[in-house]
Amino acid sequence: MEPRKKRKIGEILIEDGLLSKAQLEEALTFQKEKGGMIGRILIEKKFVDEESLIGALGKQFKIPYIPLKNYAINPDMAGMLTADFCHENMAVAFDCDHKKVYVAMTDPMNDTAVEKIRAMTGHIPQVFLARISEVLNAIFFIYHEGS
């Protein structure tokens, strides 16, 4: 049995009806000529918005996307992780229960940060993908606005 191929971001966006094949071809041609990450090119060309791209990345990596702007962040999370750690790793703990700590990250594939979160909190990290701007806003809310 042959291993499953990871789906490409362009394919996911087309399947979701967020991108046309012609737009993807144009972006891929641009990428071959000028270089760069395909997601950034799609946003710069205004073929997709950041939220659509992040949702598709969540599907690609099988990590759910959380729109933090729509979530009531638990202000008690300030004691779980340090502000410096959150800034350095672009991660924020936004809630927890007795077993898990719920963490939004811009790079959920950062296994080192995830393991540090486990060690710092004593909880199992449940990782979500989030936008940079929303992680920064959550860090500000938890560590700066509430103090």
C-alpha cells in the first residue's frame, strides 16, 4: 500500500471553491519566476484572504484553525505561560481544563514549543492554528491589558 500524499494548499483551496485553477496557475508561474511561498503569493495577488488560507492550512496539516477574535479568552491564562515565551513562539494559551491547555499558535508544527508548553503547564497541549495578528492581540489582552 502506498503512503498517502499530503494534499497541496492550492488543491485544498480549489476544492473549497476559494480559488480557481487559473489563479493557482498564475500564482505558481509567479512563484517559479520570483520565488516565495505560495500562500503569501495568493494573498498578495488578492486571490484569497488570510483567513481562507489559514483555514486551508489547517486542513492540510490536520490542525484546526481557531479565529481567536471570536473567542472569549480566559484571562486566568496569564499564569500558564510567560509573556516572553508567548512572544518568542507566537503562541498563547487561551483556555484549559483539568487535563488540557488550549493553545493557539502561528506555527503549530513547532514541536519544541509544544513540548515546552507541556512542561510549563503540566497539561497536554491541544494546539490550534491562528493568525499572527490574533495571537498578538491575545497576548496583549492576557499580559498587558489586564495588568
